[in-house]
Amino acid sequence: MWTQTASFILKYSIILLLILLSLSAYMGYQGTKAEMSYSFSKIIPNTDSVYIENEKFKSLFGEDANTLVLGVQTDKLFNIDFYNDWYRLGKAIKNISINFRGKPNMPIKDVLSVAHLPILVRNDSLKRFDVMDMVPERVNTQAELNKLKEKIFDQTFYDGLLLNKKSNASIMHITFDSEVLNSESRIEVVNKIKDITALHMKKHNTEIHYSGLPFIRTVMATKVKNELIAFIFLALLSTAVILFILFRSLYMVVFPVCVVIMGVMWSMGLISLLGYKVTILTGLIPPLIVVIGIPNCIYLLNRYHTEFVKHGNKIRAWSRVIEKVGVATFFTNLTTSVGFGVFFLTESAILKEFGLVAGISIMVTFVISLLFIPIIFKFLPKPSKIQTKYLDNNIMDRFILFIANRVLKGRRLVFTITIIVVVVSIVGMMRIKVEGFIVDDIPHDTKEYKDLMFFESNFNGVMPFEILISSANGGKFVGKKQQILVKKMEKAQRIIESHNEFSRSLSLADGYKLINQAYHNGNDKFYKLPRSMDLVKMKKYLKEDDSRGLGNKLIKKFVVDSSRFFRIKTQVQDLGSVHLPELRDSIQKKLLKVFDPEVYDVKFTGTSIVFIAGNAYLVKSLIQSLVLAFLIIALIMAWMFRSGKMLFVCLIPNTIPLIITAGIMGYFNIPLKPSTVLVFSVAYGIAVDTSIHFLAKFQQEIDRHSWDTAKTILAALQETGKSMIYNSMILFCGFFIFTFSSFGGTVALGLLSSITLITAMFTNTILLPSLLMKIEGTIKNKGLNKTGSKLFIKDEI
């Protein structure tokens, strides 16, 4: 098959090149249409109960993660100059206007702060509660502001929501339109908010803190977009530099780079054509294609030069390269593709997209390299002595000889060191903990993370945590039943707020307290649940069909669907996937004593709860994907070599690097989370490539050396060892560029993958040949005679 493939490529080279360039140009054009993702990545499947509950909650009460918060900590808050500027800031933010989908749009729905306080006022003539701004457009004197401050402090409803009296910290809540929130326009709005804030608050020399999920998501989306371009450039630059250092030839740099550029064009085109968007995961694919695609070119060109030096015939050299290296390169790309592609078999949308695009892109890049490199170099001048001089690299030759001596004469030491390292790594591996955080990807030394800590320390968190309450039998809570429920919710809120991890909570109980205070003309002594008699009187002011009265609107923030569903709204600190479930379970046990399960159905939902489920699901899915990748790759290897011992020899050197990496994670307290679990499947699929190339060459050389294992290993090392080392260096540097990311998960992926791959280089160049020597008896008995003879074209004797 590969003989015919070589003949076909070399015979129809012009036609194939034109087709390849045309298709790549088309995919590149499609790639320009790829859009960034500005909504939450869908992690858990539609059938998951947590997903169903959260979607149900959003359909009832709307989006829970649509509020950006500004925070300040200053004793000047109620200084007239600062206060008026704080007021003007909120008004300017409320009046932000953008062009959204071709039409003018006011993306900010509401602004709430100590300078923008709506209060309820009893309207006896119309029998309703009206809303009135407590704060006039401008406070003229400090004395006037002092009186206003007393009134604000009387509004118990806002206590702990907008102001921390002990620390002088205050918040401005900015609510987004949901459509703008999940679009690219969100970035424009957030940038305008930051610009307006800087303009209004500059003279006060007070630090402004930003947080809330709209802000965090905007920061992450912007960084993904910027890093996509930066990492493609860095990957191309680093690989080009390494190629030039190794080969000292522009041809050997320019055309491999052309291959991976076409691979990047295909990957971006696939994202667009499949209807996907660029997420934090799919954004990694283009630079990964650069890193993974270059080794294909190195193996092909290294073998081309080796063949050409033997006889000086370009066409014959390329024919032999495609015949002998093509099959091995196909299987190396197949195993790498499997390492990524298994993610498509999960039920997580974000993993499915990543797995499918990456898997296809890797195989497409293989095809591009197999066509483009032979065709281009077929028309280029014959390699000069300078261009093939690297084949006689004395330093590399001595290093290969050193490895060969260790394999042939020092195997006991190799095995001893391997066993010690594995045992130590297993001990470290046992220390690994599974933990992730909502803002895991934001480094702790950034302003975004420090701002989050500001809100957690002053207001106990900004991550939405919702409790949905309904009847266990589907009924309504009206009249006396609702009064009983409201009292129970008040008790539940006291339980929640007894935990410092939660912010001030809100429920229908707070709504009724506020209405009771308004009914009694703002007297703060009446901020409490109304008596039954007063409640009957208030009902006259809460008309279902009165769209202008605020009282009924306030009630609908906490109860919907004709009094079937009620909510308790709060925020929680980003406690992580270990402590947050513990806190949730603790609250749940306590609430069982308040809400009889036979009467009330109590569900926990909100962004923080979805995160817990998503994190657990991702880790579980990624571990399953790793196991599946291991099995599929093992089956591929078994089919290639058709020998249990050869399968063992191939898998062991590639499993040990994973164990070592896991050990490092344990010793350095790097938790197991989605970004770190991802490393194992990806790195394993890539690391196996080195084994395949070495064993393929070993199979090709075994006849030539009369089944002498030692001579065959030496020959295989001398011919493929350099390529193995060169490729490992490129892979190491390529993955290491991800450590410059501003996302913690990407940094972990880059660092741990680099460690795994460089470790795999040593195990595949030293341990793998040592294991082959260990089964020398089987090889000498020609037990491998039928293993891969039809797959791997044997070298001429």
C-alpha cells in the first residue's frame, strides 16, 4: 500500500499540491469566520439533574450571573465630594449606550449602590407601593448628606448588601441585559464601565475593585483571544528557531512552518464549519497543531537526508521515505489523534468540541506533511553537504553512543533507577488531591483575583448560590401556607448567614419586611414580618395587574408561577470543589429540620452549584477518556506488532512518565482538576509516537542484522535516535510556551505536558531498548518474524 502511495504522490505531485493549497486557502478563509465564545461553556450534559434544575431556575427567575460589581473601601464614602461623584458614576454607567445587532441598545438594566437606592413609598390614593429614589440628583451640603446617611442606615433591607459599616467598604451592583451579557458586546460594555469609572474616580485616588461573573468572563474571553494569537506566534517562532539551530537550513525551517500554518488554517476552519466557537480549550488547538505537526516534518526530512546520502537520488530517496516512514508516521499521528479524540466520546459539549476538532486536525496535518514536504523537496535542488552535515553531529553521535552503552552494558542500573523513580513517584501520586475552583484559571497575583478576595473578605463572596423551594406534591403556597413558608425561609436564612462563607441572603421574607416598613411610612422598627392583620391590609396594595407599583414586582423577584416556586438568593465564596460540597451538604442537613421533605421540595442551584457538578463531571470524564485512550492505543499497538511482549515493551516506557508526572503533582501539591487531568491523555498519545518510530525502525532493521538484537538496537538508535531527541526538544519547548499563559489551567497543561514528554524521551531512548534486550531470547527465536512485516517495509540488506 505504501509503495503505491509513494508512487501516486510523486507522480501526481503538481495536481496534489494545487488541491492541497486550494483546500487550505478555503479552510483558512472559513477560519476567519470563527467566533469567540462569550457565554458559559456547557460542561454537564442536558440529562444531568443539576443542569435541569439550573435551567428550570433560570426559566423561572432569569439569569443568576448577570451582575458586575464595583467595590471601594474608603472612609470618604459619605464625604459630599466623593458621594456625589459616586452618584454621577452610577448614572453615567446606567446611561451607557452601544450599537447592538445594528440597533441602539442600553445594556445596563439597573444600578444599585448607597447613592442609587430605590425605596418603597406607600401610595394611599392609588392603593399601591411606588418606587422613589432616596438620593436626589445632587447633595448640596455635608449636613444634608449626614441626614441622608442616617436614612440610608435605616434601610435594613440593604444592610450587608451594599455597605460594610465595619470596614467602610461599599459595592455598586450593575445588572446587565442577558442578551448583551452572552455576546461579544459584553467586552465593549465592560471596557466602557472601566473607562467611565476611571474618569469619575481618578481625583479621589481610591482603588476600584471589579468582580462578578460578567467581569470575570469578560477578562477570560479577552485573554483567550489575545493568547490564541500570541501562542500561535510563539509556537511558530520557537519551532522555527529550533529547526534552524538543528539543521542550519532555511528550507528546513520555511517549509515545515508552511505545513503547520496550513494545519492551523484547517483547525480554525473546522471550528467555524462545525458551528463551534473559540473557547479556552479549542483556543489551544492551533498552537498545539504547530507543536505536534513539526515532528512529522522532522522524521520525513531526517530520513530523506539519510536516504539521499546513501545514493544521491532524490526521487528514490522520497519514495523510500514514504514507504518506510509513512506507515510509522501514520500510526504516530493516529495515536496522538486518539489521545485527543477520546474527549469526543464524553457527554460534555466543551470536551466534545475540543476532541473532535483536535483529532481531525492532527490527522489532516499528517496528510498535509506527507504530501507537501515530499512534493516541495522533489522540486528543490538536491541537498548540499552543508544541509546534511547535521547527520554527522559528533555531539549527538556521542550522546547516542552513550545511550547505547547504557542499554547494552548497564541495563541493571537502568532498571534499578527506573524502579526507584517509579516507587518514589507512586508515593507522591498517593498524595494527589482532587480540587478545582471557579476562578482556577486566574493567577493569584493578578488584580482580578485580588479584587475577588476583596469582595470575599468584605461581603463574603460574589458567586451565585440559589435555593429553590416548591411543594413536594406540586401544589401552591397561598394564604396561611405561604405565611408558614415565609417564616421557615427566614429561619433558613439565619442558618445560611451563620456561615461566614455566605453573603447576606434575600428571600420573600425580606420582601415582606421591606413592604411592611414601607406600609408604616419607612419606620425601620417595622422591618420585620408583618402580622396577619397587617398582611391582609397590605394585600390591597399588591395588585397582580399593577405594572407600575414596585411592591408586586419585588414579590415576583422571590416567588413565581402563582406561588408555586420560591427562592432564597445569596452568594458564596469560591471555596473550591472540596469545601463547597461540604458546606452545601452541611446546609442541606440543617434545612431538612426546617423544611419537612414530605411537604417541601428544596433544591440547591445557581452558578456555584453547577460548577461543583461540572468540575466533578469533567474530572470523571477525563479519567475515563485517559483509560479509553490507553486501551485504544494499546489495541493499535497490538495490531501493529502482534506480540504481547512487544506491546508490553512499548507501553511501559510511556506509562512511567505519566506516573512520574503524577508523583510530581503529589509532592508539589498540584491538585487533580480538569486542566491537569487533560495532560495525561494528551501527553500519552504524543509520547507513544517516539516508541512507534523506534520500534518501526527496529522491525525494519532486524532482518538486516540477522536477528542480532544488540546490533539492531544500535542501528535503530543511530538512525531514529536523533529524530526522537530533536522532536522531544521541539515538543518540550512547544508545550512550555503555555506556561506563559495568564490562565492557571493552561500553565499547568504546558508545564506538566513538558515534563511528561521530556521524561518520555529518556524512557523511550534508554528504557525501551533495555526492555528489548530483556526479551532478546524471544527476538532471536524469530518470535517477531510475523509481527509487522506487512506493515513496515524492511530495509534493503
